[in-house]
Amino acid sequence: MANAQQNISVFYKTAGFKHESIPTGIQALKEIAADNGWKVIATDDAEKFVSELSNIDAVIFLSTTGDIFTEDQQEKFTNYIENGGNFFGIHAASDTEYDWPWYGKFIGAYFESHPRTQEATVIVEKPKNHMVAHLPKRWTRTDEWYNFKNINSNIQVLLTLDETSYEGGKNGDFHPHAWYQEFEGGSKMVYTGGGHTKESYAEPLFREHLKRCIQFLLDKRD
């Protein structure tokens, strides 16, 4: 089955703030998938999402917010991850399921607050890692920059924010912005903090970052 088409499920349910950039993000992910021979389905229906996980190679939470799953749906999602499923969280995926401790540990950190959208400098912490190897060591771009709480010490940090480069950062000298975890059982997760704005999804470097994060989850390389 090595050559079977790989399936990605984009989930974008919002029980809190709904990002205007979600449709733009879905379109970008579909274009990236088409370029790489992957199949994408997208839904904001939680029951449909969890019921189809058995056929899915990687899931993407695209700016989900709030309490998106029932307890039964949480259990189905947990089972997917614990049986080798892969996960990519974009932007508000960290602004999701605050009352579910398993998810908090899994996502790696929870959203705490954000200043106004502005230009900031992103620092590449692991320049040899495929997911960020294409980026300049100091990557300046405009987005909404999340401050985080409950940061899991197990996360492998790919990108941090230089808080001296913008106003409103609260995490100090260590301000993670993108990270990954690899779990026993073979599953992997990645989170990236960018993607608030529609414009993000037209940026070549950001799109390449998204593609490479998906490749990491699917074990694909250029």
C-alpha cells in the first residue's frame, strides 16, 4: 500500500471565535495537497470528522476554537492518535478544548492572549529540521502572535518569537511559536502559531512551512 493516496482531514469547527481566514486556509491546504498527490476532506461537523478517522493519515485542526468535541468524540479522537494517527494544529488549534487535560498536553500549550496583528521576527531554532529548513534564520512577517500558557516541557521547539521585535509578547526569552512531538505508538503532532490572516496563506514561505509540516506527518520528503 506504499503508493496509496494519503488522506488528510481538515477540521475547522469553532465554538468560540471564528477566524475569517478559515476558507482561505482550507483552499491553500487543498492546493498544497493537490500539488503533492494527497487527498483532502474538510468539515466542521465533529461527528462526521471522528467517524471517518479510520481512513485518515493526518488530521489538521485549522483555527478550531473552544469546546469542539463531546466526551464520546474526544474518546474517538484520542483512540486515533494513540493508534498512530498524526496531527497538525494551525493557529487557534491551541485556543481549543481548555477543559480537556489530555488535549492540553497533546497540543503542547494553550493560547493565553495576543496583541494586535503586527510585524514580528520569528527565530528558527532547528534550522536543520525539514519543517523549517527553508526559512531564513530570522524570519520577519506579519501575523497575530499568540502568547501561551501551560507549555508542555516535552515539546520540540522549531520556531520562537523575538519579543523585542514587536509589542505585546508575554512569554519572555523563551516564546515558542511552532513545535512538534513524537509519541510512542508512532503518532506525531506539529503545531504552528501562524495563520491568523488570510494573507498568510498566500505567503510562499508560510505555505512551504505548511507543506513540510504535513510531509513530516506523512513521512514524505521532496
